[in-house]
Amino acid sequence: MLIEVRFHGRGGQGVVTAADFLAIVGFKEGYYTLSFPTFGAEKRGSPVASFLRISDEPIVVRDEVYYPDYVVVLDPSVFEVVNVTSGLKENGMLIANYPKGSEDLKTIVKNVEVATINATKIAMKILGRPITNTTMVGAFAGATKLFKLEKLKETAEEVFEGSLAEKNKLAIEEAYKYMKEVCRWK
Amino acid sequence: MKKVVRGFYSVAYAVKLCRPNVVCAYPITPQTEIVENLAEMYANGELENCRYITAESEFAAASILVGASAAGARTFTATCSQGLILMSEVLFNAAGMRLPIVVANPNRALSAPLSIWNDLQDSMVLRDAGIIQVYVESNQEAHDMIPQAYKIAEDKRVMLPFMVCLDGFKLTHAHEPVDLLEQSLVDEFLPPYRPEVYLTTKKPVAFGCYAPPNIYMEFRVAMQRAMERAQGVIEKVFREWAEFSRRDWGGHLEIVYPESRNFVIAMGSLVGLLRKVVGELRKEGLSIGLVKLRTFRPFPFEDLRRVLGNAEKIIVIDRSVSLGYEGNLSIELKSALYGLSPEIISMILCLGGRDISKENLEKILRNAVLGKEGSGFKGYIEFEEVVP
Amino acid sequence: MEIKINIGAISEPLQSEKLKTGDWGTEWAVVDKEKCTACRVCEQFCPDGCIEVKKFGDEEYAVVDYNYCKGCGVCASVCRFEAIKMELKELFKIEVC
């Protein structure tokens, strides 16, 4: 088994952290994991991508993910500048922070299964900042059912400190439960 | 203990376990977080009997370590690219003074045009410096290499600087499970550094003195002999490590499918992808094996002659180029195999962080084995050079 | 495919103007014309030089160039007259999901 995931967003939103976070969660669930970023300009705001591989055998390949099983989009505005679904497998899924909803998104990205969530709203409500990485981590786990909520929360406690850990746990939980409901038929 | 960490941390943590006395560096992407991690450990009081010195440039950082190492300290620095070539004047000196400084070099391209991304051009510049160079494939190998680096560099038969070359971004920025070593294991493996001669007021000496034509050459011959002895020491330490840690990374070379007629040879993190690609090509019925070159200096030419001497075709994956000639590893390999008959195809790819997909790599290797692809740069866009 | 590259990696001026960075932020700066005193402090602090005090007849106030404003909020935080507010972009306000 090898699951490949690509994350899109903008510098400062935690695109890299999202992949790294899930690499830790995957490891806790007993998989081999590898996450790594690509950088454009090293500036807050510029479009960035990061990659995640999850496998039940040691991962030796380090090329970028060209044919992902899942694409996770942290920022609704990158659809205009990046072809996020490039190479997405036929039975793959696009999991996006997209407040206008999946029907609207389907008019932009065609022939792809999509699941959407308003992660910016959740992040603003709980964290007070439009940093959507942990929310989308929760959304990814909820949509794919790859990881258990407890493992996500456990990881949040290791990655973040104090009140930030608590807040991120809340954001993860809300997104996880929401997405699990949205994707219950999948 | 196995933990998901970034490449930086796997290197920094291994350095900590080796109990360095002086760490000194100047930040440069993608190296910075290695010394950032060490600085944090230092600030938290986790580095015993150690000084972390901030320097105003790479040149200064290396100079400080030359002084520290000559005074008998176990030293560490990390740098790359422009930083490494700025350091180079000092590092040639460090080699000549026979100081076992360990340098972690997360490989990065050289300017201009400015690139922060990965290829192997920077460490190639230091090829002739008298510095041992080992290239690693994964963060686990990088982690394991640090204690071995100190043991080899500080061996009385060697006494040369040691560069651990790991791919910038591809390894340094990757998050993956690494089995972090125990302090007790490293302590048992690596004895404290006790040089036979060092700077002290009790017995004043000077390092790196002036050598007129009647004596200079002898020092260079001595360095060459130290490099030759290093070959044996490296092999011995690699074997010792395999027994010690139960992780066997091979010798100077790692050979996968040794019974093949054709081989591909490469260094660094790209070897991982090549393992998969070679496996796929073998399923198609091609007779192709893989050679991972770990030690680049001293160059293990005897091993290479033995392993590759009877091959039909050798495809060399180069991620650096000697402009005006060809890929650096190809040059080395051709000279090592002089008088033997394998056809050598030199492929230069992935410069300045250009990624290559499994599919493309498979295609060019298949074509090369079938005689449909020749030497040269691969994976670039045809262009016209214009004056603005 | 063939591309053109400049010899010596030479770059010509104003290349960055072609890269519109206005879509980078989650928020953008909105100027309250009534409160703005045209003191030009925001002009000095904007890291991207994309807020500028302009004259409109008798009126004078700061205008944001939304083609390049990345929504960092520096202008809003240095404004002593609370004339600049950071507002969430419409894209993030709509709720359908």
C-alpha cells in the first residue's frame, strides 16, 4: 500500500506543517511516512505545495508527488493560480477549504470527487487567525478515514504547546466530525 | 527510539550525541536549521563541555573551528553552497593542518543564477581539498554517519576533515521516522578526542607552517597517504558500525543486483528512487543493477574496478557538471575504469533542484540500456539565449 | 517547446510588477476616507509600497493598490487615527459548504 498526498496553499498557512503533522500521525498509526515541501519564493503568501507519502513498507523514493491519491487545498484562492488537481488519480479525491461549497467547486475542477469545508471560518473562530493547516488535517482524516481522531489530538499535544494545543485540537475535531458527516457515503 | 523528525534534527541530534566541544556556523539555506537545533540544545544546557560560537561569515566560522580543533576540541560546523565555497580557503588549510573537523553539507546549487535548491555542485568544488566526502541516501544514514565521521576523521592514521554530504531540501526538509541513537551506544562507539599534539601553553607549537619548495611536496604526499589509509579505516569503521548499530549501510559502495550486465551508479538521495526504477526495469527483463557510491573521497577506484570492470554499460547519474567537460562522477569513474571496456553513459540531471519523476527516470534509463539514449544533460527545456 | 533566457541571468527592471500578489492575503486593508488625515505614515511602513496618499480635488487620503496588497496589516497597525481596517475578503465570507 502506498498513499500519496499533495497539499496546496500559501506560505504562512502551514502547508508544510500540515504534511509534517500527518507524517507523525501516520507513524503513530503504524505506517512508514515521509513528508517534504517544495518552496517557491520563501515569502509569506506565495503559493506553496508539500507532499506526504504513507506506506506499510519503508519509503525510499523522494521525487515529488505527480499522481496523488488525495489533494488537500488549504486556501480557496490558489485554484486561480495553480492546477491543483494535476495528476490526481481517477479514484482520488480533492479535499478543499472552499467556502462556496462543493457544487461551486465542481464547476472549476471537473471529473473529480470533491469534499469541501469552510476551514478559514473554523480557524478564525477557534484560533483567531486564518491559518488552516490543523483544520484541514482534521478534514483530511475525516474524509479519508485513514487516521483516528485520538491520534490527531495526541499529535497536536506534541506539536503545539499549552493553549495553542487545546485550540488546535478543537479545530481538528470540528473539521474531522464535519468531514466524516460529509463523506459518510464514500 | 524511532521518531518522526526532520532531516536537520537527525543530524543535529547525532552531533549532540558525539559530545562536540565547539560548534560554530553561519546560517545558509538549507543548512540553517541544523545549527539552529544545536543552538537551541546549547541554550537549554544540553551540550555539556561545549561552546556554541556565532560567527560573522562562513569564512570566520571555519577559521574559529581551525583554532578550536588545533587546540584539541571536537568541532562541528554545517554549511553549503556559497557558504561552503566561502569557507573553502580555510578548509584547504584545515586539511593541510590535519584537523578532523566534521562538516555537514546539505548540498545546494551554486550561483549565478541564484538557486537555493539541491544539486551536488558545491561539494564537488571541495573535491581536491584533502577532505573525506561521504554522500548519504536518507536521514537515517545521515544520523548514523555523524559518529562514524568523527571516528574516521580522528583516527590517527587519517586526521583529515570529514564532509557528510546530504541532499538539501530532499533530506534536510523531509519529515520521516528516524531511529535516534542512544547516548550510551555512541559513547561506547566513539572515544573522546585526544589528539597527540594540540595548541597548549605548556608545549607551544604552531600549525600549518610555511613550506618552501624543498619541503612543500612532502606534506602533500603525506596527505595523499593519509587519504589512502583512510580507505581502509573507513571500511573498518563502516563494518564496526554495522555490528554496533545493527544497521548495515555497506562499504564504500552498496551494490544491488551484482549479477547484472548493465549498471547505474549514483550518489545521495536519488538512489532511493533508482532502487524502485531499477526494480521495475528488471521486471521488464532488462539486466540492470545499481551501485550506490557512498565514499567519493577517497575515491574507491579498486572496488569500482572489481564491481564494474566486466559490465557492458554503465549509466552514471551526475547531479553536478565540470563545465567545459562533463559530469563530475563520470570523469572520476572513467579514470577509475581506465583500460577496462564498459561503455560509460554520463547523464546530468536534477540541477538546481529540478525534480525528476519515476516515469521519466525509468524512460531514460530504459532507453540508455537499449542504446537509444546517449550522454548529456537530461530533463531541460530547449532554449534560446538572448541579450535583453 | 523552446523558451528564451537572458544571457547571464540578466533581469530587467519592473519584472515584479508583472506578478500581481493581491490575491495572497486572507484580509485586505480598507481605508476610511473620513478618518484619514493623509499623514503618510502608512506609506512609509508598507513593505510592498502599495498604499499611497492621493489627491482627489480638495480631498486627500490613502489609497490601497489591491493588485499588490498582500493583507499583512502593517498599515492598519501603524495608523494612529484608526483609519485603516483589515477586512476578510469576500471569498472567505460566503458560506455554503
